[in-house]
Amino acid sequence: SLVLDSVAAPELSLDGVREVVEEREVLESYLKEFSGAYDIEFTDWFNVPGGLRACRAKFHMPVPQEVPAALARLVSVPETSAATMVVAHRECGDDEELVMLQQVTHDVPFGENFRVQEAVSFRRAAAGGGVVCSKWTTVKWIKDLPWHVSMIRPITESKTMAKSPEGGQAFLKAVRSSAK
């Protein structure tokens, strides 16, 4: 669902965004600021079907410890977790660059059961120059949860969606700091 709606960035050009989207510093800055990531390792960028360019980041991150008491009795939440993020991007015509991110947080309870998927759009502004940034986020469940911990699903989804606008701002900030 849409979490960041048409944030104007008049100081950015679409060409400038396209030039920096593959810079390691952009993704590293985003991961450090938004997720507190450390020990970050990136693959090189590579071509994938559909005109996409992609890379993978492996890192560690702190895990939020705010867990409802009923859930805390059922599962143990680690202080940190290994995580993997796949980042891909492509030009969508002359007026848009689309960046897609998919993350799995390996060590959280049932972390392998879902992926956080995000799409960040940079569109050429209709008037006045610059770009307009929008972001969508969803939690994609790839494996059902056991019934006795099914309460994890709405908690995971609500916490992810609540934090997602902050992530959009962090990604835009990382692009802004690198774009010319």
C-alpha cells in the first residue's frame, strides 16, 4: 500500500537519480540510517530479465524489541539478525525510474516466512523541474504460520507499515546526498 505519496524533490533531476541509484554509498547510507545495518556486503550489479539491474546486500541489523507480552511468551526475539536485501531498478519510459527492494530478516521468529517488498518511484515532475518520489510497501507471506503463532502476522504487518514512511524518507535522503 502507498506509504509515501508524491514527495517533491525539486533539487533532483531524473537523470541525476538514474546516475546514483547504483552507487554503493546510496544503499549503504539507506541501510545504515533506516535499519541500523552493519557488516554490509554487496554483490556487483547484474542484468536480470525484464530490463532490470539488480544487486544483493547481506548485512546484520538490530531487531526491535517491542513485542506484546502474549507473543513474548511464545517466541524469543533476538537482539540482532542477519538480513538479505535484493535491490533492482529500471527505467519506466522517459519520465520514471522505479527501484524495487525485497528484504528477508533471517533470524527473527518466522522471518523466512515473509518478505518485505517495497517500490520507490522517482517521476519527472510535471511542472517546475525536479522529481516526485512515491513509495509502496507490502508484506508478502510466502509460507503460512503455525496457528499458535498466527498473531505474528498482523503484528509484523502493522509494525512494518508504521515504519515504512520513515524508510521512504531515508531512501530519498540517501539519493539526495549523492545526486548532483
